[in-house]
Amino acid sequence: MAFHDLINAAADRLQLGGAAGPQTQAMDIQFQGDYPVRIEHHESRRQISLAGMVGFYPPREEQGRLFETLLQAHLYGLLTDGCVFTVDAEGSKILLFKTYSLDGLDADGLVQALGDFRLVQQTWRKAYADGKIVTQEAPVTAGASPAVNFA
């Protein structure tokens, strides 16, 4: 299925309206009352990626510990459902993204992927906004889990 056809079929299922044309390679999907999720097509790799914002950089003195915690959360992908963190240095934004193969991905699969991604994004964004991402002061030992408290 062509990327624009996949996007349009998923948008129909989500009742989003609008249409992507054959030249579309990226699109922001704005969900009501939420940050947008960006879908990008990586044609040469037959993949798409979903990306969304978690928050803005904290004050400089808190950045090292926060970024250490976010990197530790990648451990085996258990706390991120396979998503990874990155940054937009120009915009001072912390982003979450995940890449999917287009092989075998249909509109229902994309809708499911969007829902799963948004859940992870919302969980991390809320934890960040509520100050519930707790970092350890001491160096982390190999194999230790990040200290993240979502309670």
C-alpha cells in the first residue's frame, strides 16, 4: 500500500478528515486537546516513524540527571514500549519516536500503532510535567533500572 493511501485509510478509521496526496512524505496528526503526532515516511527503508513531544528542556542544572534517566529508560525498551527519546536542540524539545516497517502494515495496524504510541507519549509527558521522573544522584550500576515513579 502506498504511504498516502495508508495515511488516508487510517485517517478515515480515526474520522480525522483531510487527505494526503501522492507526494506526501510527512504529516502531523492533531488529536483534540493533545500534542500532534508526526508521521514520516522513509521510502528508501520502507519504514515510517511516529514522533511526538514530551516536553521542553528543564533548567540547565537539571538537564544532566533528566537526560540520564531518559536514556536509562531505553534499557530493553520496557519502559518505553520500544519507543526512544531524542531531542530537538534548536527548539529545546524532548521528543519520543518509534519506527515501524511498512511491510505488512495496514490501516488498522497504523491506527493501533498510533494509539499505542500516544499512550506511551502521554504517560511520559504527564510524568515529566508532574515532576515524577525521579533520577538517582549516585552513578547507576550496570543493569540497574532507571528510577522512574509514575505513581
